[in-house]
Amino acid sequence: MGFVCLGYCSVMTEPTTSFRTCPLCEATCGLAIEHQDGTVTRIRGDHDDVFSQGFLCPKGTVLGKFHDDPDRLRTPLIKQDGRHVAVSWDEAFAAISDGIVPVLDRSERDGGAMYLGNPVVHSLDLSLYSRAITVALGSKKVFSASTVDQRPREVASGLIYGSSFTIPVPDIDRTTALLLIGANPLVSNGSLATAPDWPGRIQALLDRDGALIVVDPARTKTAAKATTHLAPFPGTDALFLAAIASELVSTGQHRPDDADRAALEQVVEALAEFTPESVAEATGIAAEQTRDVIAQLVAAERPCVYARLGTTITPFGTTASWLVDVVNALLGALDAPGGAMFATNPAGSKNTRGEGPHGPVQTLGRRQTKASGMPIELGEHPVAALADEIESGNITALITVAGNPVLSCPDSERLDGALSGLEFMVSIDCYLNETTRHADVILPPPSHLQKPHFDVAFGNLAVRNVANYSAPIFPLDDGALAEWEICARLATVLGGGEGTREAAELVDSTIADQLIRGALGSSQCPPELSEERIRVAIGDRTGPDRVLDLLVRSGPYGDWFGSNDGLSLDVLVEHPHGIDLGALEPRIPEVLLTPSGRPEFAHPSLLGDVARLATLLTEPSSGLRLINRRTLRSNNSWMHNLEILVKGKPRCTMLMHPDDAQARGLDVGDRATVSSSAGSVEIAVELDDTIRPGVVSIPHGWGHGVEGTSLAVAERHAGVNVNVLTPATVVDPLSGTSQLTGFRVEVAAATA
Ligand code: SF4
């Protein structure tokens, strides 16, 4: 592209293209970002990206729009007389120090709590430094979006494999039959399975005459591509999986690894009452349909079962996740090419430190929340308990990081009210939204284009081993703080300090020192390596770049600080389109951290839930049940302030089968009142003759236009908050995850 100066542009710079991994969702697409003079002129897919090869979705094109959004916060805000006003960083940290520290100290820190939103895991800075806040807070009350999402999968993995990070992902590029349950990757772009271009990968499966079997109450975009689509009653997937497992064994069609045969047969013995016939009424899937699915999986050379959100946000999420692995193991598909495999995270993980020593037995049920006795697992309180804990005075101060629980958590009207009763609240967030409007102080991070990026978490979940680093494209605004520095300064304030730059640097150095000690203590550390050599190798880098360099260099592909030709941050910087580290490879037993050195399929906590699962067999199937849905241009709650993503016909509608609508005197476009045990909302009806009768669907993340927010575009496309309907009282007792799908609702024509 040429550069033309018209005489008035003395500081105009050359148009530049920068390559960057999209930080918005798990797909991690490579972007080619064209920009000039601090303005993004165009974003397209990076055709040279080793993982995404040019794919991107509509959301990937909006990073420039987000950077320029006038509602994006650029200076800290403090609440004065009920209104948020801009202040300097020093004033903001002073207000936090004066406001939150006395509140925390009065409760000996036990009254403090933290909520981490989903974007934390998509930010390198937050992934590496938010823990400093938790540590400085000095309270065990940590909540996150995990308990309205994937926590059951993590709990199941902890019990079976010894680490919650050890999550099997579908080897989508090599499978020949994919059973996909409760997932819609053609719209969500994947979850707990990092794979750019799901549409292309699914099409490739179909092109090689593979089977795509989709189990979903709605005929989603993914289901529409399926070679077989089954529409069960929502929330019954664990029954369906149990029937597949027991049928595989009773008909002698299983082919597990011999080392796991005894444990798996113990599991199937416990599942004996679940047969294709016995679960048919409860699931809505006829016995012959279940047998057809089994026949397709058994006949396939490389079968694979993969399940997602629709299976985990139910009261049986952990059990369903366990049974996915049991079925994969019975099919011989666990840890096998084309089956469900384990990634090797280039940034290192608990499960990349080599075989043994094996870990302790994982147990559940040791801690419960004070007010409502909900399970605390993997060190986190369930968000369903947050309102209870605040209302009962157990939480008096809250820090939220990149989260909007008022829209994303159950019984949200009650939570909204509870937040207003806190003694002090701090938010790290880019918007004045439905949650942060309650904050006494809001600390705004820079835009995505102003910070480095590397997916430290998604290396555990990728369907191919890949490493890709992105440097910031734009500098920080004058006076702005980097996201890591905000975290580090806040941590020092919570610890009783003043939140200075020097104090933040000390936090940063402490993190680096810990990683250096960890590297030197690793069994994989070359004997000749010394602390001095590591410090010379990492040079004078600071902040997230230094931490990432340490992680990658001491990770499974690392150069061990110059000891071999492996990865370092310098090597990553030299490869702006990423580095392909190859297809997934079998990793059992090296990936395991279990006492037996094998997957603990017959873990007592999992076997112990089978009796509860049996109660689902007699649940009445009449009435309406509500399910969630994703839309391609929406990402939870936080991207609704970008006109390009929300324009056009309203997306926050209720999908309903025409028969159900007619029975209630409703037609397309009518307003309906939807009620549950938690609350009611009014919403426009959209008819869909492909959704299962008895099921209605509303997307989540909407419900904007609330007083005290500053989201001009979102306010014009407000939608309704589906979580007003979600009861906070029903959780998966093994993981504490809320039931967000499949609960009963009443629908009637709106009266007004
Ligand atoms: S699929 Fe996800 S990672 Fe890819 S462009 Fe869209 S939002 Fe970004």
C-alpha cells in the first residue's frame, strides 16, 4: 500500500500490517491488522497463521472499533454522591486504600471476595497477575465465571486425571466419527477445544465421509450440518451417555486399553440400570436411535465423543463429563489419534512436568459456603452463592476483574441488589456496565491492541500444539497503566502499601523469582543450569514478557535458557504467524497425576453420583424447559456496545416451536411473559419448527439499559437478562455449577 502525503500530515506514519492472535474467544485466530497513525484501517484473517490459516469470524474484525469505542473507559472512576467521576490513578488507588482496607481488616480479611470474569483467561496480563490480587486480598472467597460454565469438566478431570487442566479435546482433524453433545461450535467457535475454523474442520470431516452426530434439543447451525441429529430433553445427556456405556459393554463392543478394563467394567457395573430402553422416556431419544449412534461409533475407525456447555450447566455436569471420558475409553478413543486427546501446553502446565511422581487422591466435599452450604471445589466458591454470602454479611468487600456477574450469573436481580449492599467494591473493567456501576472505584485496562498476548491457558486445550505471541500494536495512552501494573498496584494497596510503580515492580520481580526457583527445582532442568545463567538469559525484560519468557523457556518445548534450540520469547517474536508444534500425541501415562498412574475412572465421588442420576429417570417430561443459545456476533455480555455486532434484527428473542406457541395463543413477534421460580421477563417470540417441542431458547448476556451504566449502543439494543429466570438454588453438587439450562418455565402472552 502506498503512502501519500497531502502536505498537512507532517507526522503521518506509513500504513503498517501487524499480525496478532485474536483475544476474543478460544479459537485463537490469527489476525492481520492494518493500521496507520494509531487507527485500525482493516482487519482480516492472517492466511499465514499456522493454526487458523486465514479464518476469522465477524467478531475478529472489531478490535479497532473496541479500541475507539467512546464508552470504553480510559481513566479511573470513583463514585461520588452516586455518580462516577474521572480521577487520576493516584487518587483512585488512594480511594481504594482508604475505602477497602479498613473493611477487610474489620473482618480479618474474611469479608473480602473476588470475582473473575471470562475475559481474564483471554488476557496474558490478567492470567499472569490477577493471582497477585487474590493473594494480597487474603481471603479464600474467590468466585469466577467457571461455575456458570466449564467447572464440571474441570472437576471430572481433577478426579480422573489428577489435574483440572488435563482436559481431553476432540482430535477433530483426524476423527472419522464425532459425537458432539450440547455444543454448537459453528456459532460459539469452540469451547474447551481450541480450534480456529470449526466450519472448515467440520466440513473436512464430512468430506472424508466421516459421521457428525449432534445431540442438541435445538437444530443449531452445527446440528444442521450433522449426518445424524438427535434432539433430547435438555439436561438428560448423562443418561444418554450412561446408556451408551452400558450397552457397549453388555454387547461386547467395547475395546478399552487393557490397563483400564477392570476400572471401566466396575463403572459399567454401576451403570447397569441405564439401558437404551430405560433412558428413552427421560431423554426423549428412542432406544433404536441410541443403538444407531453406538453402531456408528463402533464402526468408525477413529471415533470421538466431545461434549460442552449444554452438558455442564446442568445439575449432572460433572457426571456427564465423566461419562464422556468413560465412553471414549470404552471405544478405545481416549488418548488415541482421532479420538479425545491431550494437548501439551507450550507455556507449561501441571501435566507437562514428566511422568510421576503421581499425585494424591483427589477428593470432593471438604468445604462449603457459609450461608447456603454450596460446594467449594478447586478453590472456588460457586457464583450461585455470591448473593447469599453478601446478604448474610459474610462478604462486605468485593473486587471484580473483567466480569459482569449481574448479567451472567443466576438469580441476577437478587445479585444486583446484593451488590448495592457491599461496604466497598473495586472493579478492573473497560466499561461502566451493569455490574461495575456498583463499584466505588473502577480501574480501566488498556485496549487489546495496547497489550501483549499469548494464550497461556488455551495451550492446554488446543486440538494442535501451537505457540503464538503478539506484541502490542499501539502504545499505551498518555498516563494509562498497563493491565499487569494495575493488578500489581492494586495488590500492593490491598496489602497495605501505596500502590506505587516501584511497589508494582516488586510484585513483578517476586513473580519472576518464584518462576526461576520453580524452573531450577524442576526434574527437567538441565543440571548445569544456574540462577545466574537464567537471569542472564532473560536479560532486562520485565512484566508479562519476562514471565512468559520464563514459562515458555522452562516449558515442554523450551530452550531451557539457552541449553537447547527450543522455544523462547525471542523465537516466538521471530515468528509472527505462530509456530506449529505438531499434531497431538498420546500422553497417557505421562499426562497423569493420579495415585494409580492410570485414569481413575472408578473414582468413588463419581461412582457415588450414579444413584442421584437414576432419579432423572422418573422426572416428568411435561411442561416447557428453557435452554440457552449463542449467537455468532455476541460474546457473553461485553461486546454489545459495538454497533457493527448488534445492528440488524434483534437477536435477544425467544425461540419457540410453533405448536407450543399456538397452544399459548402466541405468534411470531408477539411479546411473551416467561416465568420461572426465580423471576420473570418479557420477550419477543420467534418461531422455530426445528426446536424440540417443549423447549424454548433465550440467549444470555443481554439486559442492558440499566440506570448508572454508560453503554450507549448496548442501551439501544438492550434485550432481556435471561438470568433473571435462572434459579440460584440448583447446582451440580459435585462442582457447584449452576443449572443454567433445562429448568422449567411458564410462558404466556404478555398482558401489556
Ligand atoms: S472465532 Fe474467536 S478468535 Fe476467531 S476471529 Fe472470531 S472471536 Fe476471534
